[in-house]
Amino acid sequence: MNSRKDSDPYLLMKSYGYVNAGETDVAEDSPERKGDHIWLLPAVARRLKKFFVITGEPYVQNDTDGTVWRLSDHRPLVADLL
């Protein structure tokens, strides 16, 4: 989910007991100042083994001319569940 921590969708997820299993920092170029989040039900959150954000390859690519580009303006989030 992509939202601010003070937004209605974020607060609704918390009010229903979902667990914010992981999130990214807000992108510097995000005009809405939104971060990305992975929400899990509490029973599933207990199975969370690891959370990480992909920041390097393959998310970031370098062209032969030195140009750096990203596959998206959002970093990929990964939740590894047991």
C-alpha cells in the first residue's frame, strides 16, 4: 500500500488490527510524501521471517553511457513468510 502514515487508508488498516510488516522511507521526489507498506493479518505477521527493500540490481540499472535509471518510482518490498 502506498500512503502517508496520517492518511485515512493507513489509519483504517491499523484500526482493523492489520500489522505494518514493513515500509519504505518516503521518496525524496514524492510530492505527496507517501511511503510504501506491506500489511499483514496478525496471524500471518507471526510468520514473518524477514522484510527487506530491494535497492540495487535489478531495481537500479546502469546504461553503458553511465545513465542510472530505476524500474519504478517505488522500491520493491519483500516479505518472506514461513
